[in-house]
Amino acid sequence: MLPVIYSDEFLHHDNGKFHPERPERLTAIVNALKIAPWADQIAWQLPTPVAQREIIPMVAKIHDQYYIELVERIAKRGGGMLDGDTRICDRSYDIALLAVSAWLDGVDCVLAQDRPAFILARPPGHHAERERGMGFCLFSNAAIAAYYALEQPTVQKVAILDWDVHHGNGTQHIVEHDARIAYCSLHQSPCYPGTGYASETGDHNNVLNLPMSLGSTLAEYQPMFADKIIPFFRNFQPDLLIISAGYDATANDPLAGISLQPSDYGIFTNYCLELTQRIVFGLEGGYDLDSLSQSVVATISSCLSPDV
């Protein structure tokens, strides 16, 4: 059984009409998973309610207290814009905290079972900096989950792989000074947010950025996994792998120009499973509903394969 951590509460983060980061992203994935041939191997799990765990202190280890209070204040007054494309509605603060809880649940599941788990939550997080949200992201879910994992007795080192088409500027900036965390991103360049240069290697050679050219396909991505990503992480020897699982590098995605197919994510997943079974997958981007849902199906299908 593979845990998928999901709640209908995540549908109530409202970015407004015509915004690409919309609730239908999750409903499309849920519907696709429920009709998959291995649907009975999914263990659907609700995230732990925020009131039942110390979420805000965990968030405050990553984000400035002023910023956390700003998100709460904007939500309480009915909503508003953090930047030109990042909106907060009246429910966004509570839902963003619930998303953090879901990511922490994912860590707990993986460490308890030594098997992957998938967090199906929104809003996404990898663009969120310590002191501001941006790029549809409010709190830095992957970074918070990494630091939570490091508090567990069996975890001394955490790897984060970001295969979203956009560089995870927030995640990198938060973890690049910590020798206990290795971060790798492969992303379209040039593209939003304009960060993630190959020359950025972190304070401890713990950052690997792999800028990808417009139109790149599996033929360009697969050598990156085989020759760069897996050796980088194998040398680091993590106790846990967190994947910022964005699916906006597919050919039909409206917000970028990479040409992957949904099935390619099954191949990427198999590479990661060769490294470790301890993988937390957490949803980031992906805005073409069919490509997004089929990419998640391909990811989970590889996790359930008897060959891995």
C-alpha cells in the first residue's frame, strides 16, 4: 500500500478565476488515481489537523515571524495579493498550514514504513522564501519537511530533488547553508524565477543545479539522472529523499517550454528508487490537468511496481 495524503480542504485555497494554480488540479489527480488499475493499493490518508501538532513552531523555524503573521493577517481580512500572481484568500492561511502538516505526515509515513508516500496538497511551496511568498507558494513545504525529518532519530541527512520545471529558489535559499541537506534542481532556463545557475553549489557543495534548455525531452533528462543526480545523492548518502514533484515540464503545460511526457516521470521515479525507498513525494506545479494527473499516475505506478 502506498499512502496518499489528501484532504478536500485543499480545494478551498482560492486563487481566483482563471488562475492556473486551481483546485481542479487536485480533483483531476484524485479522479485519475481512483480509476488506476492499482487503485486498491492506495491508502488514502487525511492530514493531521493543525491543532493536533506543533505546526506554527515548525514553520517559524523556516520563515520570518513577520511573514507568517502577514499571511494570517491578509487571510483574516478576507484575502489579498502577496505579489502579482500569488493570492491569499480567507482560508489560505489555515489551508497552507494544513499542507505543511500533510508534508510532515508524509515524512512520518515514509520513516515508519521505509516505503514512499505521496502528498497531494496545495498551495505549493518551493518558491516561498524565508520572508515572502511568491510564484503561487506560501510556505516552503519541502524545506520545512526536511528540517522536521532531521529532528527524527533515524535521520542525519536529507536530500531534496526538485523536478518542477521552475527552479525552487525558496527551497535552495533556505537549505543551501546546511551541510545536512543536499538540494538538486533540474529546471528550464531561462524561465521564472530566473534563479538556479549551475555555478551555485551551496556552502558545502550541497547544491546541484541543472538548467535545461527550452524543448528538452527525455533524451536530455535521462542522462542528468544517470550521470549527475543519482551520483550526487549517492555520494551524499541521505537517510531520506524528498521530491518537490512538479509536473509542469510536460509538453502540454501552458507555463513552460520543456517537452517531457507523463510516462517519463515513471522513469525518473525508478532512478530515485534505486537510491532509496524512503521517498516523500510532494506536489508542486503542473497546470495541464490531463498531463498532470497522468504524470502522478506514472510516478505512483513505479512506486508500486514489484520490480523496485
